[in-house]
Amino acid sequence: MKEKKSIFANSSFQTVLSSIFCIIIGLFIGYLVLLLINPSQSGRSLITIILNFWSRSSTPARIKALGNTLIKASPLLMCSLSVCFCYKVGLFNIGAAGQYEAGAGLALYSALAWNMPWWMCLIMGGLAGALLGCISGALKAYRNVNEVISGIMLNWITLYLVNMILTGVKDPASPYTKKLAASNSSALIPSSGLGDLFAKNRYITIAVPLAVVIAILIQVILNRTRFGYELKATGFNKEAARYAGMREKKNIIVTLAIGGALAGIGAGFLFLTGYQEWSTTQTSVPSMGFNGIAATFLGGLSPIGSIFSSLFIQQITDGGALIDKAIYPSQISDLISAIIVYLCGFVLFFRHVINTKIVAKRLPQVNANAEEDDAPAETPGNGKGGDK
């Protein structure tokens, strides 16, 4: 009789369980920090961070705030996919933040200076991110420069380069770029038709479902295509891939180019909605790219898992902005995210614990049952080989 496999032996279930464990520990440590700062408001503040839009005073305000979270979760998902895609091929794309900046810069410049329609602006943003990814990929492939080092350096170079370029299309009265609705309405991503469901939130565009579709597409490419297999094989062992006839240098460059394109398109998903403008005086790298790393690992390095983890990361990020600033810093949500990211580095350890403490305990029983079922039936006779 075949023994039914335990759900704890399923790798997907182990990943989900480990991620939930990371979230619980991260929230608990965040609560301890809130408790140290101000014990009287710590519980209420933690609930506010978790609930986010549910903490609003009225139903329309809650629904609209939910829409705003979805708007910002879409580019976060794209940055998460950028990191996830490259990590599956053995590359750590910490340069997703710079690729996001490049995508925002060229998408906005195409819209405001060249009056391009939204779909061309998205393509331009993707190309800018892909170009930046190609630079890191070429350095890695031909000079063995670690992609983490080149990515970090390019993040800052791109930030100030984008600031300089977008100065030509900024509002004269402020450091922010011109509003798309007034300057080039054709560059606004079309509405998804769901704005009325979110208290007439006009920023709910097709970017939200498009990001989910792209996540599913990346999942299929990585796990169901020859192209995805070759990329992953290159990541596992470059020498073996070369021996098998694969062009490992090309695969490294293509991987980082695709990762860069995803991050660049993600920037377009935010800035081409008109929800936010770029500040040409900012001196820090946008957190969207780094939060994408958090969403990637929290999602178990799965494109589908990144959909839910991106929404959660954006949920607590927006919730952190709602706590009382006179008592707590809004960066407390970033601290919780950072703790969760750190703990996600132990996902493999948690899975090892599950396998050794839960699954392994059932193996002797399973093996015993299997041996009992496979044992031959006892032959009649005197127990010494039967009748002569």
C-alpha cells in the first residue's frame, strides 16, 4: 500500500510556512522596537502598520487607500521580478534600483520632451533599464566584475544622471517634473476601468493587471521553456553550460538585460500613471528597487510568490506612514521590512528544520509500512522452506 505523502514534505508548503514564520518574527521584533520607544502607543501603532488602509476612518477612504497601495505594489512587483529572474540564473541584481531610475528617467523624458504615447514611453523605460543591465552583464561576463559591485556603483551614477536629464522637463516652480495630465495626456497609461470600485481613484490603470500577467509569464519562461532552462543551467554551472554548447557569456548579459527591462518597465508603471512625479533634487536611491529584494526573498524566490509578497511589503510600508510621527519615525516599517528580509535569508534553514524535525520523523514509519506491504507471504509448511 502506497503511503500518502505528508504536506510538510512539499517544497512549496515549506516555503510558504517559512515566509509566514519570517513575517511573524519580523513583526514581533518591530513591536519590541515600538515598545522601547513608547510603550503606551506600541500596540496601536503595530496594528496600524499591519492594517494600513483598514485603519482609515471611513469606507471610501479605506477603498481609495487600498487602490493607492495597489498602484505602488505594481512597480514593486516588477522590481521583485527583476531580482527574482536574475537570482534564478545565479545573479544577484542589486542594480535593480538603478535600472528602475533609468526607466523612470527615459520614460518621463520621452513623455515630456518627445511627446510619445504611453506604450512607447514604457518601451523606452524598459530599454533604459535593459541597457543598464547589459553594462553589469558585460562586466560580469567578460571581466568577471561582481554584479553586486557594478550594480551599486551604477545605482548612484544613474541617480544623478537622471536628475540632470529630467531638469530639462521639470516644473519651473518646483523641483518635480511636469504633470503628465497637463503636458502630454497621451503618455498616461490607460485606466483599467476599475477606478469606480476604488472610490473613483483615477490612478488605477492597466499597470496593475499587467504586472500580474508579467509575473505569470516569467514563471512560465523560467520553468516551461528551453530558454529558461538554459539560463538556469548557466547560473548553476557556467563551465558545464559551456561544455554543453550553451553560450554562457551571452546568457549572463541577456539575463541582466531582462532583469533591467523589468525594473525599467516597473518605473513606467508608477510614473506614467500620473500618481507621482520625479524630484530632480533627490539625493537618495529610490527604495523601490531595494524593497524588490525583500519581496523576492519573502516570496520564496518565486514569480508567483512575489505577487503576494510585494503586496504585503507595500502594505506595511504604507501603514508605517500612518503612525503618529510625533512619537514614532515612519521608517519603522522599513525596519520591519529589513528584519523580514534578513530572516528570509534563513528560509533554507527553516526548511531544513521542517525536513529534519517533522518529515524525517515520519520516514521510519513510512519505510516500515512499505516493507510490511512488500514482504512476501509466508509459505505453508514447517517454517524451514515448506514441504519437501
